[in-house]
Amino acid sequence: MTLTNSPATAFPGFSPITSLGGIDEYRLDANGLTVLLCPQGEARVATVMITYRVGSRNERQGETGATHFLEHMMFKGTERYSKKSGRTIFNVLQARGARVNATTWNDRTNYYEMLPSEHLDLALEIEADRMRGLSLDPDEVASEKSVILNEFDRGENEPIRKLYHALWSTAFEAHTYHHPTIGWRQDIENVTPEGLRSFYDRFYWPGNATVSIIGGFDAAETMASIRTHFGSIPPGEIASDLAIREPEQRGERRTTIRMEGGNPAVLLGYKSPSALDPAVYPLHLAGMVLSHGRSSRLYTALVDEGLATSVSAGASSFRDPGLFTVMALLTPEVDPMAVEDILHRELRRLMDEPPTEDERHRAMATLRAETLYARDGSFSMASQLNEAIAAGDWKLLPTFLEAVERVTCADISEAARACFVRDRLTTAVYEPLTAEAAA
């Protein structure tokens, strides 16, 4: 992978920063907005994605769910694009063949449009308009609160989602990864337009955003459009980093969810490195060796034996240290404790017995195929780039496979020994109840 000092092409009003893996990075001189250009193919279709470095990680106590609530409100629009104006963001863009949406996660919020390249200027105009022009009408806030509370309640009725929330809120006591992205119900109920405005004013600025353009587009026209629409916006003051350092865990933790529906499940979570820590690369391969494919260790030990219907394992890729999770969805009537014992046995075996070269090769081949498939097409590529930006450096994307390729079998076992420490383990178990017991 060739890293150059700066992109070969210069554009008025932009400072070239870096080129890597077919992606060129620029900085808008007027306000520090980061721009990533990734030309892809000849088709005149492109994806615009704007990533704000704000997620549930940045929420203060009492305002959990603010990031997700704002994501919804950003589609309610501005003075120019709203129900009152007769031109909503969805209607204007979808009339031009655009696929439009947004997502929120721990470390970021992103908004995107995949559309014919001839309408890129319109998408950029709308994104610039709502970066600082959000209306936050009180009636719209009240209406959307009901929508989000319904979404929250649906999640409360999904056993596996509840299990994951229980795992993370038990594993993290101080760090803001403790609370779910959607927030806690009481905080959602107490949301006000003023509170959302305060949150919006802390994070929705050019200096906290990256605009990525992927697909078939004219670079000069696109950069001129970005400069026109975003150039007059002040950079904004970058909000202080709220995330609290998690104190060292000094003993196993455990939580149990009991509700009606589904089959039993066991979920293990070990504290693991951040996405920027090179120590995470062998853990990515460890997850593949353990759970990907019919010949993987956990599949052989649990699924082939009829104890589980599926297994998964892998490290989170967040800005701060997260969790390496191991999940087994059990067949009915199987004892979760028996499955826990097997999971720990297989984790110990990975620590004591490095994967064979054949296991490493299969794991790497699967990881490579899944990674490349996830980057196929302008929207998929933008989504992957979005996660790398959120984790702290977009260059994680083009360098990922090369970094994992260097991992040896011995590295995988060494990483397993460093990560799978029982004093840094949190276990979450789902025990389904009968209808009578649930009542």
C-alpha cells in the first residue's frame, strides 16, 4: 500500500493531506472540514456520506439517546427543507432516485445519499444546510419522541438485543459504552428541544465532520460544490472528549436476562483493545478461527454436537477499548452452564494450542473475502470508511487486510492469552421463560 505525502490533484480552497489505497484526503481551508474522495468505476452513481464524530460515547449522564434522537430530527429538516416548506429532505432526494438514510452508533453518526452523480450538488447542499440549520420544532420533537419510545419498547422485547445491552452495561461501569445507543427510557422521555439544541451545537460543525464521496463523479465539480456549500460555515469549537476511562476490572461479572420467547443463549465478553491498537489484529483472526465456517472450533464443539444453532466470536472495533465477545445460541432445553464450560475449554485450547497454519489460512481467506465483499459498491465502501473514521483514522480501512496478513499462529495464541483473562470477563446468559412463568 503506497502512502504519499499528498494527493496528486490540487483543488482551490483545499489543502491536500494524504493518499492511500485509492482514497485522497483533503482539508477545506475555510473551516477544517475533512473530505475523502474515492473514485470508483465509470458508472455515474455516487455515494455522499457525512460522518460526525459523535455517538452515544459522547453523551452526558441524563442525555443518553441524544445522538440517536438528533439523527431522527435531522430528517425533519430546516427552514428550506421541511413539511412546512413543502419540500422534505426525503421527498426532494428520493424524487431524484436517491437512497437516503442515517445511522447512529457508539462513536459516530452518519448521513448518506446514494444517487445519480448529476445530483451530487443537491445532496451536498442539503447536508450543508442541515449541518447548522436544523429547526428542532417543538411539535416535531414531541411527535418523534413517541416514535423513538416505540422503537425502544420493540428492542426491549427482543431477547438477544436485551442480552447484548445487559452485557455492555455490566462490563462497563464508568465509560459511556455502558449505555445503549438508543438511550435509557427515562432520558428519552425527558428530551426537550433545548437539550437537543445544546447537543447539536456541541458536535455538528465542519471541524467534527468528514465528507466522503465514493463512486463515479467529476472530482473538480464535486470539490467546487463542497466549497460552495460548506465553505461559509464556521469550523466550530471541538467539544471536549467526554469518554471516561474505564477502571481496571478485577473480577468476573455476571448478569442474567429472563423473559418470554426464543432459545437460551450464552454471551461472554472480555475487555479488548481499541481499533487503533495493533493488538486487536490477531484477535480478529482469533474470532475467525473460533467461529467462522463449519470447521471452526466452536462450530465443531457446539453446533455439530447439537448443543447450539449458531456461534460467533470477534473483537469490537471502537475508538476506545471494547469487548471480545463469544456468543452461542443454544438449542432448546440445553443447559447454559454446560455450554459455558465448553466455551471456556475452547478458549483455553486457543491459548495453549496455536492454530495450525491451515486454520490460519482458512481464517484469513474467509476474513479477506468478507472484507472485500463488504466494500463492494460505492455505498458499501462508504459504510466501511465511515466505521474507520469513527474508530479514529480512516486509514484503518485500506491498511486492515495487510495488517492482519502479518499475524502468525503464535500471535493469535499470545493475543488470546492476553485477552481471555477471567478477571476481565463478563458473562450474560439468556434464560427463556414459559408464558406462565413470564406472567
